[in-house]
Amino acid sequence: MAGVGFSFIGIMVPTQTFLQEHTPKEYFGRVFGNMWFIVTILTVVPLLTMGMIAELFSMRSVLLVFSFLMASIFVWGQKTSWGGVTNHV
């Protein structure tokens, strides 16, 4: 589960940096308000989904499957020419 937190940080830091560098100052409130509204709404979906999945299967199997999934995504990301946000701007 710590990997999920680090993944979130790994996405949000470049996202916020990009938005701060490319958003006019007069729109900061609107842009960041909308961004955090969307993040908050989208956070509910995985919580409900994982709760239902954990009820159907054991928590151990859910953690093992998602750990394998996260590790696979990490390996795939390392093998592709994925350089991050800064290389695409």
C-alpha cells in the first residue's frame, strides 16, 4: 500500500509543477480548485471498489494481486521510453 502513496506523490508533484509553471496567476485558484475537486471525487471510486473486492476475496490475495500489478506497471514503465512530464513539454 505504501507503493500506492509513492505513486500518487510521483504523479502529483510533476503535475503541480507543470500547472504552476504554465497557468496564469489569475487562474491559479480555479485550476487548482478544479484539480483537487476531481482528485477528491476520483479517490472515492477505488476505495469503494477495493472494499467490494476485499469482501469477495481475502485481503491477502487482493494485496498480492495489486502488488504484482503495480510491480508490472513499474517494470513496463522502465522498459519503455517514458521519460516523465519534463521530457514531453
